Amino acid sequence: MAGTVNAITKQATPTATTQWNALLSYGRFNTYQTSVGVNGPLSDSLCRQLAPVRRATAA
């Protein structure tokens, strides 16, 4: 089993409410990518953004 972790930091966008997004894509050679993200406030002066991504090739 092999793998990699790629951490990319990005500043969260200040929003009044929590926002969710999703991604599902399929490409050549049975490759696919999935992601679910959340962005929103934790307090009046602190925001958070989290968007884990999975990329793989189907067998």
C-alpha cells in the first residue's frame, strides 16, 4: 500500500453562514476525484475552511 498526504493551506473566506460544497469527477483511464468542503465562521473573528480531496484510479 502506498499513498501521499498533500496539505495546502488557504485562507478561509469570511461568511455570515456556513457554506458546503461537493465535487465528483470522472476522467480517462478510470480515474476519479471526490471532495466535500465546508467554509464558515467559528466566532466573530475566526473562520474555518476544510476540503479533503480523494483521487484514485478504479481497478
